Amino acid sequence: MKIKKITMNAFGKFQNKTINLEPGLNLIQGNNEAGKTTTQAFIQGMYFGFYKPYRKKKTYGMEYEKYMPWEQLDYSGSLIYEVDGREIRLERNFLRGKDSLMIYDNTTGEDITQEFKYDGVIRQHLPLGDLGITQGIYNNTVNIRQLPFELESGSQEEIRQCYLERKNADGNDMNFNGIIRRLEEKKKTIGRSGQSKSKVGAAVRKRDELLVALRDGEEAYAKVARNQKTIAAYQKRMKQIESENEFLVKESVVNRKRELLQTYEKITQLEKENNQIKEAVKDWDDYSRFNFKTLEGLKAIENQIDRLSDQMNYIEKEMDDLVHQIKNIRRKEESKRGCFNGNTWETIAKDYENFLEFKRVPEAMKEKSSFGISIVLISLIIFGIGLAGTMMNGTLPLDETVESILLTLGIAMTLVGVVSAIYVPATNNKKRRSQELETINDEQHSIFVKYGVATAEEYETYYKKAFRIQKELEQMKNEGELLLIQQSRHQAGFEVLFEQHRGITREFANRLAEYKVKSIEVYVEGCKKGQQFDELMVRLNTNQRLLEGLYETVNAGKIVGGNTLWEQATPKAEEILNLGKEIARLEGENSTLMEGVSLPIETSEALKTLTAQIDTCNLEIKGCDAALEILERTQKESHHESAPELNLKIGAILGEVTHHYQGVKIDDRMKVKVVDPDGGNFREAEQLSAGTMDQVHFAFRYGISDALDRDIPFILDEPFARYDAERKTQALKLLAELSRRRQVILFTCGMDEEKTLKSLGQDFHTIEL
């Protein structure tokens, strides 16, 4: 595969940027921030998009935001590559919500998107999917980015699987990754007993429900059997009583009629009571929907409204306090500014600068004048001392009178010089102070009048006070701004609470409107009436069942014209009546017990079926685990057989680059260890220096990408930043050699790579960004 042309319509900093690439080694040069890393990211994005790998739903990676153009109106590009003599064109739109990938035959313009593997998560076809190259394998083999080496989550296992599929011991193509994935998917489909939505979990849950149903059914039907046995005994007793009554009927007919009349009175009384209850029920029917469970929900909503109201009241109080504090600060600021007597701080500071400027005396002139006088006086003193000393020593052949005169002259000169040195500076200082006073009076009088002061000391005191007040005003301003920020935050919080309060209040009102009440207190009264309604219905149903039992047992259920027919009177009618009541109760109990209860035999059969299904699922899980174990063992055996070849390949590359480390060990999880040539110990790549670690990772990527036998362009972004000159040269030799078999794209910001390649006499194509 060779990339021939990339066009970035709008990507990162680029607009309508086209780069043409050649077979072999392409050296893309550019200064920092020229767009090298952006170009490399564009190639990756054209193949895979900017989605996070190994996700169950489409999720954008951080590269999406990083390379989005500022205008955000267009975010697209195209890439043309050649594979097996066929030119293919990729056109991708990266914009979220409009993201798409179209694949064309660049020669005919035919849409060939459907020929490539489809990813159901991102809902796009994969240009490299048929080659078995995922984003993880791509970024950790052939695409070396300007980042510390770190395998992406999941890609390390993908590299291992891809390598073993290509290098398994028996030479047959075995899709380890596909088989393992299908086995894991099958296990996931079957699931575990703790997963309620899985196949086996649903079966286990159903089995547990059936076990409970079987237990309840067995208990219910056992109870029904006992009741039926009791009913049969009662019925037998009733027949026995009827047989006895045939002989006693004549003697007890009068008593029997009396008992039946009493029973009739009970029936009449129950019917009357039922009619009264029915009339009462009509008036209370509207309260049948009221219940205390709904009441609890309404109280919870009302409590939530109260809590929101309390929070809103608290925030309002806080906001009132902030307003009061802001007013106090503004009042203090006005009071402080009153001390400026209508002037601003800027005016005061500017007048003070003018005052200092007027106050300055040309120092150069002062120093020059003082320096000249000092030289004269010092010279006079030295000369006088020298003359006096010479005369005192008598070294000159002079007359005594002359020596005495000269000695007196030397002493006089010395005294005059000393007195002048003391007197003249004092006089000059006094004169200078007088001149300064005259200058202040002339130039600064208007400033003193403006601020109501008479002397410079008073003006200095006034300025210091104004400066201190200005600092206090600035502090008050900062405090006021902080209070305003707090006020805006409280206002935002209050608005959020207000919206929540309004929504919940509306919901509360709607709930009350459903029951045609205006307050929760009225609903409470409705619940009480609803409870009374339920009690009346229970009482009505109880009476009705009792009447039905009396009709069936005593009267054989015969009614003509609303009157009960008493077919005959029996002496033991009370006992028959009691037996009839008990039989009716037991039959009602049996009916209740059998409602919603399955036959135990049917439940047992369903249990057997479910148990068989669960055993089958468990057996399939064990089979999948056994197959996975065998595949894992096969992969390890395959790695052990192919590891020497891979170790030798990567070790040779590392040896050519470093001339020091040659022994490399790659474990079955594709972790790299280096053999220390000094002691022969294994060392993790991360334990080496930063530069050597880069070289180990370079050798691994170079070797593993070659071993994967995928003709994908080898792309590198500043890979030699921490290499010394010798190792960089060796690495460039390897890349030049690799470029004879596959396309190599090397991004660099310096000229060292170009100079080195030229000195090595290697062919390459240079592109300036």
C-alpha cells in the first residue's frame, strides 16, 4: 500500500492543503507548529475517524476537538492510496452529526464503500478492516507519534492476536481473535445466573419462581384436600340428619317452623342491612380511588416544595444581606471621596508630580559649584601645611625673619582654608534653602491654594492622606465586585430553584386536580372516607356470602316472587344450617386457595424443562471455557515456537541502532524486556534511559510491523529527538532499507535527517510544509 495524495479541505490550521507523496522514503520538513503532527493525525483520521476504540456506542476522542477548524463550518478531507495496483480514494466528513466516509475507485469513480468491512458502532465502513488493522494496531505498530510510547487499552492484545494469527506453528490460517470473540459472545449470550436479562439468568429466575409456585401450589392443594375431606364428612352428617328427620318430622314440626321463621328473620335482617349498605356505598363511590399510598406520594411532593421554598427564602435573605453590604460600601466610598474636596485621585496625583518637578533644583549645577570651592579650599590647606612644615624643619637656607614670615603665612593659610571649609558650605546651604523656598513660593503657590495648605509639609501630609484614602477606595471597590459576583451566583441559584419549585408545584396541583381536591388536607379526608368505603364493601360482601349460604343450605336456593319457599321443617335445622355455613365457608376457602395457583404436576413438568435448559446452558459455558483454555494454551505454544524469530528480528534491529543492546525477549503479552549485556539480567524497557527506551520501542514497532506482514506505510513524527548522532544515523539506515520494501513517511523539524541521508547516499523525497 502506498499513499499518493492527501488533501486537507479544512483540518486544524490547514485550508485546501494538498501533499503529494512518493513511493519509498518521504521526508516531510517544517518548523515547529508548521503542521507536521496535524498532517500525521489527518492520515490516521482518514483511516479510522476520531472515535474512541473498544466502545459499545459511538464516542468521539479528544483528537476530534483538537483538530476542528475554528470556523467549524467545514471539517473534511480526502486521501488517495494505491493497493494491489488499484487506486482508492477516501472522502471523509469529520463533523459531529454529519460524519461520513465514502470510498471510491479513483480510476472509474465507482462507489466501492460496500466492499469494505462494516463497523456497527460508528456505522461506517473500515478502509483497513479487511487487512485486520484496527486503530490500536495501527497506532502501536506503523504509526509512531510524537508521544511517549504507551499501548492503547486493548491494542496490546490485538497486536498479540494479529501476530499469532499470522505466525501460528502449523502454518494454517487460524483466526484466534475471531474464535475467542465468538466464544466470548456465546458466553455473554448465555450469561450467568446472576444476570437477570441473560438467557440462563432468566431461566434461573423462572425456575426459582416455579419452585415458589410449586411449594405454594402443593400447600394450597393439600389444604383443599383437607377441606374436601371435611366437606364430605359434613355432607354425610347432613344426610344422616335428614334420614333421622324423616322419623321426627311429625313431633318437631312446630319447633322446626319456629326455627325456620327465626332463620327467615335473620335473612330478612341481612337483606335489609345490605340494602342500607348499598345506598350508603352510592354516596361514597367517588372516594374509592383515594388511598394512603398516593397520600404518601403527595406528602413527599409537598415536603419537596417546602424544602425548595426554604432554600429560596434562604437565598433571598442572603441576597438582601449582599444588597445591604453593597449599599454600605457605596456609602463609605462616597464618604471617602468627600475627603478629596471635589478633586479626583488622578488630579491629585498629577498635581503632586508637578509639585515634585517644581521642587527639584538642578543638581548638576549644585555639585559643580560645591566641587570647585572644595578644590580651592583643599589646595589652600595643603599648601599652608606644606609651607609651615618646611619652615619649621629649616631645610631652606633663609633668613630667620623670612622663615618666621613664611611660617606665619603657612599657618594663616591653613587656618583660613579650614575656616572656609566650615563656613562656605554652611553659607551655600543656607543660600540654597533660600533659593528653594523662593522657587516653591513662585511655582507651587497655585497648588497650595487649590488644596488649602500653606507649606510643603502640609501639602505632603495632605497627599499621604489622599493616597491612603485611594488605597481604601480600591479595596472597597474589590470588595464590592466580590459581593456583586456572589449576588449574581445567588441570583442564578434562585432562578434554578424557582423553576424547580414552579414545576413541582404545577405537578402537585395536577395531582390534586385528578382527585378534584384543592389541598392535601381535603385529600386526607377523602382517604378516610375511602377507607370507610372499603370497610362497607367488605361488610356487604360478607353479608352477601352469608345470605347465599343460607339460601343454598336452608332453602335449596328457591325464591318465588321475592319470597323464600320453605319446603319442609326439620327438627335439627340449626345443626343443618351450621353445617351448611361451614361447607360454604370451606368451599369459598378452596376457591380462594386455587385462584392463581397452578397445578403442582404442571409446575413440576415446567421445572423439569427449565432445569434441563439450565443444565444445557451450564454445559455450554463449560464447553466455551474449555475451548478458551485450549486456545489460550495453543496461543502460548504458538508464541513459544515463534518467539525466537521475533526476538531475533527485534534484537538485530536494536543492536544495529544502539551497538550495545542486542538480546530482546517478547513475552506472550507483547511486553518487551531487554537483556543487559553486562550482567545478562532482564530489564524492562521503562527502566532504561529515555533515549534508549525510545530506541527499544522503535525496534519493537519496526520488527513487529514487519512481522505482521501488512504493507502499510510506516509513519514517524520526530522519532529521533532523544537519539545521539550515531544512533540516529543507524536508525535512518534502517528506514532507508525499509523504504525499499514499503513506503516510509518521516516528519522532522530539522535538517539533520536530510544531511545524514544525503551523506549515506540514500534516495528520498523531500516535502516542505
